[in-house]
Amino acid sequence: MNAFNVLFRFVITPMFLFSGTFFPVERLPVYLKGVAYATPLYHGVALTRGFVLGTIEFRAALVHGGVLLAIVVLSLVLAYRALSWRLVD
């Protein structure tokens, strides 16, 4: 099985299903709300929806933006380590 197919089947598709893109997170069961809040797509959707509808609060925008920034920084650090590890070997 191709790694790209595995990524889409087990990471990307569930992230879309549990991020509030198509279905409100508030209507999910409690154990799935935690999964939704952990996805970066949820924070992007909440931030975008709040700006478009004009209902975003400053604190919520900071929280969602901060989480997205933290995910970007963590991803860059992990990518740098993986690349430098591969270049050394």
C-alpha cells in the first residue's frame, strides 16, 4: 500500500471529519471533541469562521493562532531534525 494512501485514509480524512469543517464540533460525543480540538484543521476552521462571520473574540483568535503557530514551529523543528539526520547518514 502506498504511504500517500495511508496518510490520506488514516490522517487527512479523519481530520476533516472531526474538525468542524462539515459537522459542528459541539454536536460530537465528548470523547470525539478531544480529538477535534487536537487537530490543526479545527483551529484553522474556527479562526476563519470567526473572522468571516465577525464573531471572533480577541482571546479566541490568539488561542487559535497560537496553536497553529506552535504546530508550524514544531513541524519545522521535526522536519529539520529528520532532514539533518538523513543528510548525516
